[in-house]
Amino acid sequence: MGANTGNMSSVDHKTAYAQSFGNLPDETLYYTGARVGFKAFDGREKLNEIALEGAKNVQKKSYFTTSGGTGTAGVATVPVFVDPIIVDTSRKFTPLVELIPRVTNQGLTADYVRVTAKSFASTFAEGGALSDGSATRERVSKTIKYLQSTGLVTGQAIASVPGYILAGFEPTGAGMAPGDPFSDASTGGALQQEVQLAARHLKELEENLIINGNATTSAISGNANGTEYDGIIQQQSTTNQTDLSGAALEWVDVESSVQEAFVDSGRPNLAVASPGVVTRLRVLMIDTYRFAPTGLVSEIAFGIPSNITIQTSIGPIPVIQSQFLSDTAAARRIYFLDMAWVEMRVLQDMTFERLAKTFDAEKFFLKIYEVLLLRVPEFNSNIIGIA
């Protein structure tokens, strides 16, 4: 800032005088210069000591954070310190991403054969003819779908944004471990931070599609019709379905639903439910079987615990709650799944690619090619319309 003149009417003249001259009387000659008739005298060095001491005293008494004007943080001379920890408030738990087996798949469709009926075995009389039997088969084909997550970071952001810690973050999924379900991830700059967030969002989309995907309307992603794969709700549809039509869930409903899957030769070993359903199941387990809250959970896989493990006629079934299932009254659901026949067919797992550079920025995208298979919906069951 250059020198300038200005209005000094607001200055305390006594304080200003004392800062330079201490107790010297007014109109005291302290530097003779070339004045004739006086012995040469220069008292400025001594007065400078007085001035410096006065300046120190003024600083001690009157230096405020607002001295020098205001700045972006409310003050001019105090630097801004941004907390290095960033928390993603939009995060969602993605346990099914980790719990559903992932199976490689060559080609753009996942094809398999189901046997729906057999007519080989029979009784026969002595000397009777041997009749030929047969089996009824059907071929099922599911088309691989493409998931992507695209981001862009400008050169200026890359140069200026420091490293941060993404708190409560797990880009590969999970989110159901004991205690804090997410781990922290350090990022070295803007590009790495954006890639990590894009990866997390891609896994959240995958979890959402596993539950709510619709191969016809693509209502979850909002993209062109047919770009999603069918999720659990669509593939299970009305097979072995009980609709409570807004009534409260009772223990007999759970047992009846599990038995429907068992009668059709299924053995459900994992349940996925709306959060309110899990709460209701806890109450039923405690009231019906006098379970203590500490005895209600079990480990599913890779350290992922159940929210509750229910004891049914076909054995224990761990239950997890999903943030992607509706928790609105009369719209809550629970799905009992035989996980031996649920899988994710993957043509290409998550892959990072840089896109063409058209201006001062780095553009990238992440992609997954996959499709969900509920190979035998008859082995599963579900209850909908829960209060």
C-alpha cells in the first residue's frame, strides 16, 4: 500500500505526542539543525527509543483481531484454518454390495437354465413296460447393464486444494461393521478427493439398484429406460408374497413366509428389511422368546453383523436393514433370501479411466458392467405392506 494523506481529526493528539516525545514539554527544541546561535544538538536518537517503547505499549493495549480492517474470515490479519476432516452427510450403508457373491461373466448377457419339472420316476408292475421320462427346462437370459460415475476437477483446484480426510468413508462398500461403520480415507488433493467420492456414489447406486432397480423404467437412475437391471423387488415380484395391507407384523407372519420358501425347496439364510421392520422384529423376539438384546445379533460374513438374528422353524436367519427400502408406514417390506442362488454377474468390475482433456481440467469416469441374478425366486419369500 502506498503513502497517502488523509483526515487525522479522529486521532488522540495527546497519545500521539507522548508516543514520540514522552514527557518533554511542548515546543521543546530537540534538533537544532542549522539554527544559528545554538550549540548543535540532535536528540532524535533518544526520542526514537521513547517512540519505540510507546509503540510497544500501544500494541499491548490496543491490538485487536480487527486491526487493519476486515477480511473473509471476519478479520484481516488472522489466517483462515479449514478443518482437514470432511464428512459426507449424504452417505448410505451398502451391505448388500459386499454380501452378494460376485461372479465373472463373459459376454453381454448372463444365461442359465432352470429345470421346472421332472417326470422320470414312477412305480411299475412286474414285467411291465418301462416308460421314458423327461424334464422341463427353461433358459433365462439377463442383459448386462452399465453403471458409471463421472467427475471433473479443474487445474486450478488441483493446484490449490490441499489434502483432506474423508471421515466415515469406505469407497468399496460395506458400512455395517461394529461401532463406526465407515473408515477414514486420506486424499492427497482435489482430484483424489473427487475420485473417492465418485467411487462411493457408484457403490451407493449399485446398492440402490440391488434393491429397487427396474429394467423397464430405470426410475432409480433417471436415465434412459432399460439402462437399469431388475433389483430384488422386481425379480421377486409376487412369488411367495404376503401383503399385510397396512397391518402390524406378527411373529406368525414371519414363520408363514419362511415356510412358503421352504415348501418351494428354499432355505432362506439372509433377510433384508425396512428399518421399522427390524425394530418390530426386535420387539417380537424379546416379547415372544425373551431374548436379551445382546443375544439378538450374529456375524454374517467378513465381520458384518446382523441387525437381528431371528430364530425360525428352518433355523436362524440374520436380518439387516436397508436404507434403500421404504420405511413409510404400510409400505415397509422384508425379503427372506436363499443366498446360495443370489449373485452379481460381472463383466467388468469398477474401473477408472481418464477422459479426453479439452481444457484446463482433469475429467474421469468410473464404470461397472454387471447384472443381478435371483436365479430361483421360488426359494425366497417376502412380506410387504407392513405397518
